[in-house]
Amino acid sequence: MGNLPRSIGETFASAWSLSRGRLIVSALLMMAGAVSGPLLALFLGRSVDAAIGGRTSVAAWCAAVIALGTLLNLTMEHFAHIFFFELGDLHQQDVERKMADLAHGTPGLALHERRDAADRFELLRQQSWALGASVQTVLTVGVLLAQIVLTAVFLARVEPWLLLLPLFGVPPVITGRLAEKRMERAELATAESARLSWHLLDLTLSPSAAKEIRLFGLGSELRRRHAKVRHEVDGALSRAELAGAALRFIGQLIFAIGYIGAIVLVVRAAIVGERSVGDVVLAVTLAVQTNTQAAGAVALAHALQRNARALGWIRWIRAATPAEPGLPANRTPPAVLSEGIELREVAFRYPETEIDVLNGVNLRIAPGTTVAIVGDNGAGKSTLVKLLCQFYWPTAGSITVDGVHLRALDPTLWRARISAAYQDYVRMELAARASIGIGDLPRMDDERAVATAVRRADAQPVIDRLPAGLDSLLGKSYEDGTELSGGQWQRIALSRAMMRDEPLLLLLDEPTAALDPLTEHALFDRYADSAREIGVRTGGVTIFVSHRFSTVRMADLILVVDGGRIVESGSHEELMALDATYAELFTLQAAAYR
């Protein structure tokens, strides 16, 4: 099935499932308005002949029908648009829901790492407004066909040769489609640059970036780079648009030749007495409508192609979504860890790359253990955390939880037993209570649970500074919202991570980077005590990543990661006695803080 017919079918099926009543009413109103145009031309011709022939009453009746038809046409169009607006809004919401399902409908993050997928998501975001009008566009296909058929019938009654006139409307449709294909290629080719231009614009408008922009005098540089990228994007799109305009002009020129020929043919027949004046009026009026229909067909083809392109992007993303390999993920995580977590010869390589980020990782984490991971940037620390969250699967080796392969665990149930805070935390611009409470959705409105999470993260000073406490709106998305500092936002994110009482796995991936060393040390000391309490009850494991060695020394097990491998492991005392990488880095950092 071709892309265009398939998109028409998908749009119609979507509209039918969303609101068949609105669809039927809209179609009937549109069809009633569509047939009125050719019928009005017919009555106009009859009215002229009647007036010339002295049949006053017939001319008057025809004029009344024309007036009534015009009124009904405008009225029908008005009410049709009301139903279309409602149906189009429902359809746009449905498409946006599908986009969200595609973006977050798989357990892993592999799709988010693909540049070509990011390009299509960006184009879909830009075109989402047009998808709302696609239902009207699809129904207009039927309406336009009815108009063309009725116009052809009336033209044939005047002069059979005039049936060729609608054929002259085909070239504009074809050239219009060719122009659209050029534009589609140009948009896809410039999608990455377009995303960069939006990023640069977002930076200039971002309150968080304003300080560095002013301090380093980046305003002019950002504007220059933005202008340069926009110039490149606009240049490519303009060239495609100009080439498309030339194609459309050729199509319209062919139609114009046919249009002029049709008028000359009918007028010549009227001059020699073969046709009446009313026939000439009818033919001229229908020819004008045929021109309008041809222009409408070109615009319709443009809209249909755009809709087909957008829905094609959705299908492309769905096809590109990686299948999750391995065992059926239907096992339930254990209530209590008894054997712990084990990694055997684990290797990992990000999609579309050729370098292993992790290689030959072997590790056994006993129940109730607090683990710290240290190493240079890019060593593989965060990747290891992602694997434990089932965001990716190892490209080699295995990860087991109490002897059960991690791939066999239901991702939703496993993640329900995980709590985490990341360095790139999300700034949830909600009420503070909700921004914290969503860390455990079933208890989001539990005041005691939220208060406990705040206490665990030592975030009460942040809450006390808010104008309405936990009921305060956070962020500048609201007129009365309160903007927080980086450290305050991080405390909110840490509180969110503390919502779950007994996680089997607590992951803290550089979650206190915006805090000072003393505050971080105090927080991790508190987390370590809490983790040991949880470990006693559930065997839960706590893993935290930090670049501050004074903080990680409290962990039961410290892992030094370098080049995708665990090069050292042990307690602080054991690693210091080893007098290798960890001891050297710890000594250097300790000296820096003296």
C-alpha cells in the first residue's frame, strides 16, 4: 500500500474511532456545500437564458434558488468547521499520544540515542499542528471528487470536448507532489541543523544560562551562530521551495492553456448559434470552478503529502524502535535480596558505535552492601548504572538478581523496586509536594511519606524558604512560581529519590554535584545509615557514583572504573593499602581540600 493512500486510511480510521458521529455530520455538511457550487452554476445559466427569453418567473425562481444555495453553502461550511475543529483536536491529541508512546513505550533508551530518530521527532513536533487538520483534508478528497464529477457532467451537457478540461488539472497535482517531495528531502536534510538553531535560541532565552552568557559575553556569539545556522537551514529550504514553485508554475501553465481553450471553444459555438448565452455563462462559471478545483487539488495534494510524511515518520520510528532481546520479561523481582546482584563478563556498546564502553566487567554485590563507583569521566560509571536499571542490555555477558537473569525480570516491576537520583535530574515544575511525591506515584498525596522523603534528603531548609511550603509552585512556568538555585533543585530531586521506603536498589549517580563537599558528605553519611537499615530488612543494595573520594570512603565496597573495566575493588582501607590508583587519587584530592 502506498504511503499516501495508507495515510488517508489511517487518518480516516483514527477519526472514525475517535468520534464517528462528528465524522459523519462533518462529511454530510461538507458534501452538501460541495455540490452547491456546480448546481449554482447550472441555475445561473438557466436564469440568464430565462431572462433573455422573457421568462421572468423562471428567472426569478432560479435567482431565488441561487441566493438560497449560496446562503446554505456558507452556513454548511460554518457548521462543518465547528465539527472539524473538535474532531481535529481529538485527532491531534491522538497523534501526540502515539508520539509519547513511541518515545517512552519501550523499556530501554536506545531509541533516544539515535540521531535520525531525534530528527524525526523534531519534525513531528513541528508538524503536530498540521496533523489536527488532516481529518478535514482527508474528507476534502471525497468532496473534491464529487465536485469534479458533477462539474464534468454539466460540462458534457454543454460541450463533450469540455470533459478534457478536468484532465488539464492533473499536471498541477503531479507537479505539486513532486515539489512536496523536494521539500521533504530538504526538511529531513536540515533537521539536525534546525534542532541546533532551536537549542541556540533556547539558550538565549534561558534564565539559567543568562549568567554565563553575560559573564563570558556570549550574547553576540550565540546570535551569530544562530543566524549562521538559520541562514544555512533557510537557504536549503528556500532552494527547495523555489524549485517546487517552478514545478508548480509549469503545472498551472498547462491548466491555463486548457482553460483558455475551453472558453474559446464555447464562445465560438455561441457565436455561430450552436450554444445559448446561458450555456456560455454555465461553461465559464464551471471553468472558473474547475480552476478553483485544480488549485484546491494542488493544495490538497500538498496537505495530504505533508500528512503522509508525518505519519510516515511515526511508522519509521515504530519500525526503528529496537526489539528487546532475551528471555520473556515476566518474572517478579524478589521481595528480599538473598544472593545479591552479580555481573559476569559484562560488555556494552552503545547503538551505532564501534567502541565498547564496558568490557569484561565481573562483580558480585552482596545483599545490604553499599557500593561506591569512582573513575574519570567517560570511564563507564553511569553506563553501569543504566544497565542495572534495564535501560540497556549488555552486548555480552549477563547480570543476575538472586540468580535470575535481569532480562527475565519485568522491567516495570523491577523499576518499582529501584529508586534513583541522577546528576542530570529533571526540574519538575509542579507544586513542591507533587514534584517530590511523584517519586512514588501510589503515595504521591501521602503527606507523611512526602515529609519523610524531605527529611531523608535533608531538604527541609529548602521547603521552609518556599512561600507556601510544599504547596508552592516551582519554576517560572507559573506566574507565581518560585525559581530555585541548582542546589535547591537538587535537594528536591533527592527528596523524590527518597520517596520509596524499601528499594532493592538505590542508585545515586552524582546526585549532589551542585552541593558543597561538606553537605555532600553529610548527606551520603545519612544515606549510608539509611541504606544499612534497609539492607537489614530487604537486603537492598545502594550504589552511588561520586568524584569526591572523601565521600565514597564510607562505602562497604569501592569500585575504581577505568577504560570500561573495574581495575580496583575493595574497602577504603584495602584500596589505600594497595597503594595504586585509588590511593593516589584520594591523596591528591585530600591535599587539595586542606
